[in-house]
Amino acid sequence: MSSGLYNGVACSQELASSRGLHYGDGVFRTMLLHQGAVPDLRRQLDVLERDAVRLALLPPPRAVLEEEIASLCAGEESGVIKLILSRRTGGRGYRAGSDDCDRLLLRLPAPRYPAAHWEQGIRCALSQVQLGDQPLLAGIKHLNRLEQVLASRHWPQDAEELFVCDARGLVVCGTRSNLFRVAEGGLWTSALERCGIRGMMRDKILELAEQLQIPVHFDDPTPDLLRQADEIFVSNSLVGLWPVREFDGVALAAPGPLTRRLALALNHPRTL
């Protein structure tokens, strides 16, 4: 029987042997809690299940997740729900012995941001940290976020987000967001075939663009191409959509006309 100490105190077998803790073997979602519920919960769970399947994880029944999320949200005006699926203990070393998951649900305080982030845009800079290429993990919100941790260590004080490149020097995403640019009358976003996260909000914005008959293109731009964009915005599940008013010292229209059109259609709650 194995045993362990956590900060000098005996801990449970489940914690001591968690594959999520040892290997990052799991996936997660970070969801906005607004007026007692999670907006876009169905979409969030769709993405969670999609990512779990990519890692050969068997997620819990959706009805169970919905019930537990509802219990954490009940009576709360605002907050964040974090849902972690971690492969159940089994096997030896890196080799997994099960497809089943343990789940952890947390309710956290909602981040507070100035209204100007939505109305006037944010400033962004380019990180010196590069994302490693791994197509098998591309798009998945898995538990290993060390690249984002490293990028966040050298965050300029005058920036609200950092953009990160892949090993080729092409811009993929933000540390906590998906990245869009407007150019040549269309909407452009990264293909996410080598690295990066395919966020729920990204998928929702792409669907809205199709409904609004906005041409959509996929590419991984150079930093110079990004600086030449007509508009830039970022997205994630907590903030919805933020225009970018400055990237790497270059001023941009924020919000530009297409960004404003998508933001109105998105109509995402703000955490002020």
C-alpha cells in the first residue's frame, strides 16, 4: 500500500496517486457563472467531451455533470466554474490502466475587468515563449499548462494579454485566449493543427461569422502580418470577446466595425 504526505500531512490515496497531478493526464474547462447558471453549458460540455475523447478518457454521464454544476451555481450571481477530468489511478508509470475519470468541480470568484476592455480594447504584446509542436495534443485544453505559466512570468505591466508563437515563429494564440484578425474583408484565425487550444468561444464566434455571412479563413500569421491587420480581437469563455487596440506598439481600430458586429451578436455577459 502506497502512502503520502501533503505539506507534511497524510493525504488520501486518490490525491497521492492522481494521474492529473503526476502527468497532467486529463482535461478541463473554465466556465463563466452568470445569474445562477453557466452560459453555453451545452457547448462547454460538448468541448469537454471532445477533448476527453482525444485523450481516450471516458467522461462521466452528462446528466451527472449538469446536476453537480447546477448545485454549485444555485443562488450565485457571478463566479467561475472550473471542471477538471483526471484519468483514474491505474497502470504503472506513464502507461494508463483505465479510461475512467475522476472529476473535480470548483466554484471560484469571477475576475473583475474594466468596461474599457470591451468598449475600447486591450493592449497586447508578443511573448518570447514558443509553443511546442504536438499535433496529437493540438486544440485540447489538457492539464499541462506549463507553456502558459512560462509565458506569464514575463508579462509587461502595460499589456492585458500576450500572444505566443509556435516553433516556426508564427502567431498561434494568446496565453488565455484565441486570436482573430480582420483583413481583406474577412475573418482570420489560427488553424490550431500543431498546438494551441480550440476554445468553446472560438467555435461559437466562427458559427456566428458563418451566420452573418462573414468570410472565414484559417492561417498562422507572422507577427508582421498581424501588425498589418485592420482589426484584432481575442476570445475566451470568461470575457467573450475583447477588441485589441494596440499590438506590439502598433495602434489598431478598437472595436473595428466587424469586431463590433460580432460582439453585438455574441452578447456575452461582462464581469465588471
